[in-house]
Amino acid sequence: MISFIKKQLVKIENKLLRRTILSILLAGCAVVLTAVTVYSAALLLGPPPLSKGGNTIYYSADEKVIGEEHGPESRYWVTLDEMSPMLIKAALTTEDKRFYSHHGLDVKRILSAAWHDLQAMSKVQGASTITQQLARNLYLTHEKTWTRKLKEAFYAIRLEMFYDKKEILEGYLNTIYYGHGAYGVEAASRYFFDKPASQLDLSEAALLTAIPKGPSYYSPYRHLDNAKNRQEQILASLEQAGVISENEKYLAARQVVQLTEHAKEAENKTAPYFLDTVLSELQDILDMDAEVIRSGGYQVYTTLDLEQQHQLEETVNKSISSSSELQVGAVAQNPDNGAVTAMVGGRDYADSQYNRVTQAKRMPGSSFKPFLYYAALENGYTPATTLLSKPTSFELEDGTVYQPSNYNGYYANEPITLAQALALSDNIYAVKTNLFLGPKELVETAKKFGIEEDFAAVPSLALGTGAVTVNEMAAAYGMLANGGKSVEPFTIEKITDSHGKVLYEREEQEPSHVLDPVNAFILTDLMTGMFDESLNGYMRVTGASIADELTRSYAGKSGTTKTDNWMVGFSPDLVTSVWTGFDENKPVENTDDLQAAKEIWAGFMEKAHADLPFHAFPVPDGVVGAYVDPVSGELATPYCEQHRLMYFAKGTEPTSYCSLHHDEEQEKQEQMREEEDEEQDNGWKRWFKWLSRN
């Protein structure tokens, strides 16, 4: 029995052994077959080129070139003999120690990197050889996908099949990007050290080798500490490899590197702040470093309207004195889809690349009030709702007293309507409304308008004490212009590679309604009131200074703080947001500077609309119009000196006629009759007095 069992076990073992051997043979055949297929395909395709076109070009909305980033064409190509030997050794030691012993793929390094990544449960170690990096730089994108990795490996095999190691290393060192527009070691050496690559010493060679890992992060001009730390790591690797001595490492690490000083030159670009915004959006879409994009050979089709851009720049220059230090941020958008059509991020791009449209957050002042009044309309207010405007102290829940004030201390000292409060920018009305609704309601309403800032829910928020960007305000007002639909600002319509292959194309999607169309329209109509002098009360409407410059109906709101001046407004076709102030937050006191935001906005809007047909704001269903006395908020009568066509949600319009001016007219007529009677009595008295004398 035991013997039988042993025989059976031997049979099973032999069977398993045969299957194992067969599996190994099949796997081996598959590997060989795959290798033969790959190498055969590589052989048939022939040698790939060692250079490529690399200019990334930007186009306006009408496909005119508005900018260009230079790629390989701006490089210097030098042979290995024309490079510092220490630079070559530093590159090999840092990037690919077994460069001369592998055939494009370093299997040992790949397995080691995979093991370290597995231990750390994340990607902590790279495994690309110099050949793979050259393949990626020349033929592929930097996207982190398995498809790209496989293509990279295939190109590396092709390079190794048709070029020797010297040619591959030379190609790598001549195509790698070092930042600041410098491609290859020769261009980089001249840019950073003002000398040819052949003259680099050990310290300079190590510093230069440190940069390509992250051209922005390791730039010695921008982040010298980062560059020096990586330089020391490279020097340590050279010592460990026996290339340099400990003493040479010590001296090189402590050597003061003399970087070339570059004179600041004005960049002659069209819409430079806009192009910076495009580059930022490109980084998000392509998931690449900016430096890689600049040399990627992409064709980028943008939303820029060249004519509007020139009009905006011209208006800014005309509206602000050349002697003034006032800064500006201005942007125009298509309210239907959020396309940015023009942008000015500052007075002088050569002097400051800080974009005051997208980067600066400033207090919007009263230009924030439309968000409050939208919330009010949602909670039962109408354009005719009245509140008393007079100096008021508000005792808050924590016991503190808040005392807002109106501009220049002007108050109606009587009830005013919402229509007047918005046109005159009455602060007392705004704070009362905010407290009535609850400050949290305003925070949530601002989020409806796409402003996601973490505002404090306080009474003063009604007066625009939170901080926002110029771009955010344009997009928020755009929701009113388009009837309440949510849109995101964007600058890119399409991206193709150098061969015209579409890599990205924006899909037009039907935006969803976030705001109630009825209340959005009513608020829009109320915002035309800042230019309507029929709403004058205890002071002039806030848009009176530019009303005469406007030839069509616009809606808008200005905002003023001690340090910031805003004008944001729109037509059905275009929304424009303008901020002016000083970067240092110092008070704006000059009269001309105080008016600059309004003048820029009015001048640009008129130019931009000059050739456009007139479009009225469309009236949605559920809205009724009525002629209202702006003081009483009741239906106007022939006795009212002023009246305005106002719009209401159906069922909320006033039903009683204004008695205020009717009573005033009756009192006036009664006084006139009394004066006439008194004059007649005096006439009889004078007649009797004359008779008595005679």
C-alpha cells in the first residue's frame, strides 16, 4: 500500500514538473516573441529624429498669433568635446550611473525603483534612463500614464538601435531644459554664468546639473537655497563614485557662484497678463510644468478679442495719469459662457508681472451690495420696500455697538425705497437689510454667485468688507447678465500638438440656472438705477459722473473704500470688472484717481459696444412692470415730479397710488389760494384807504 502511494506521488510530481517546465517554456517563448516583435517594429520604423519643433504658439479668438514661446530652435548645439568633462560626469552620476551598460532600459534600476515604491506605497524613486529622458523630451508629453511609459520605452529602444551612446548623451545634454528659456548645456551655461559650457568648473557644473529636475524650483535666481542643496547632493554622489576627492567636494560646495546679472527688459507681448493666465490654465488642462509647456510645440487657441484688448489698454492709459502710481486690474468676459475677452492686470508688465485680476484680493465695498439685495428679493423685498435712512447705532448680540455711516455723512432722514438705496448706495439700508436677513444668508448668497471665499458672517459684510478678485466679481455679475446661469471664466478654447492633433477642445455645455430668473432680472433693472437721475434723493446717484458718457442701458454698481475703487457692470453682451488702487494698500485721495475705475469702465464699455446691435435685457415670465414714484414706492400719479418704470414679481407690485405728492400738490394749491385772497384783501384795503383820503 505504501509503495503504491509513493508511485502515485512520483507520478503527480512528474506531472507537476512537466507542467511547470511547459509553462516556463511558453512564458519564455512569449517573452522572446514579444522582444522579437518590438525589435522588428523598431527596425522597420528606422531611426527617430534627434530634434523636434518646439514653439508653443498662442492664437486670439479670430486665430491671429498673439504670443509665441521658443523651443529647440533657440538652443546652441555643442559636441561632448565642447562640454566640461565634469559636467558630463555629473550628469551621468546623477541621472544614469549604468548608462554605458544598458540598452535603453535599466532593468535593475526599474526593479529597484518598483521595490522602493512598493515599500513606501507611493512613487518615491524614478527609474528613467538618459535614453528614456531624451525620448520623452523629443517625442512625448510628460503625462504620468502607463501608455506614455510604454511609448517611452519603445522610443528608447529605437534610439539605442540606431545611435551610439555618445550621440544619445550628446542629444540629451543639448535638449534638456534648464529654465529661463535656456535649452541645452551651452545655452544654460551662457545664461547662468556668461561662459561656454567647456569652461565650467566643478561647482558650476554641479549647480547646472541640479536644475533640470525642476527648472522653476531649482532655479538659482528664484530659489538659490534649493539649488545649493541639490548641488551638494550631486557633489556627494561624485565623491562617492570616486570622481572627485572629499577636499574637492568641500571646496566646490563652499565656492561662491557668480551668477550673470540680467538687465530687466520689457517684454513686447500682446496681452501679457492674459497670456500668463492662459499658461496657468494650460498647466491644469495638460497637467504639466509651465517650463515643459513653453517648449512643447503646442497650438493654443484662446478667447482673447484683440480689438477689445486694445480698447481696454487704450482706455486704461487714457484714464490714469502717467505720473500717478495708481494700479489697475480690469477684465471683460462674455456672460453667456465665461470666456475672457480682454484683460489688463497692471499698468506695466515689465515692471510687475503680478496679475491684479486673478491674484489680488481686495475689498469690493458697495459693489458687493447686489448680492445682498438678491437675497433680499428672495426673502420678500420688492423694489418699493422702504426703510428709514438716518444715522443709526446697531447693538449686536455680543453687546458691541456698530455705527455705519453714509458717504460724506448724507442721509435721507426719512424712508427710502430699495430702488433708491441701491442707486444712491445707502449704507444704513444695506446694514439693516443684512441684519434682518441674518449675515449668514449673505455669505451663502455670495457662494451662489460663485464667490467661495470664507467670509465672516458680520453686519459690515453688507458694505463689502470681505476680499475678492476682479475675475470673481466679473463672473458673479455675469450671472445677472445671463439671467441667473452659472458659468466659469476660461481662456482656452482648443489645444493641438505641432501636427494639428487635437489634445483638448472645450465642450459647450448648457449652464444650469442657479439664480431665480425673475429676481435676477429685477435686480438687474434696479442696477441700471445708478445711472438714472430720476432716483436722485438726498444725494446724486453714484453713476451720475459717467451717465452722460453712456449711449445705451447698462446695469452696474460701484464700490469705494479708503484704499479701493471698483466699477463692475454689464450689458446682455459683455460684463466688465475694474479695480483701481495701490498695491501697498495706501489711501486713494487724488480726485482723478478716485474716478479712474468708473472712467475706465465707461470708456471701455462704450468702445466695445460701438459696433454691436442694441440688446435689451430679456424679461422673463412672471415679471410685471409699473410706473412708480421712487420716493414713496407707490404707483406714480400726474402729481409726482419723478417716476420710474420698475419691475416686480407678479403679485408683489404696488396697488395704491402715491398720496405723498398729491397731498403736497393740494397744500401748494391751498397756499396759492390763500396768497391770492390775501393779495385781494390788501387791494381792497388800499382802495378804501385812498377813498378816505379824498
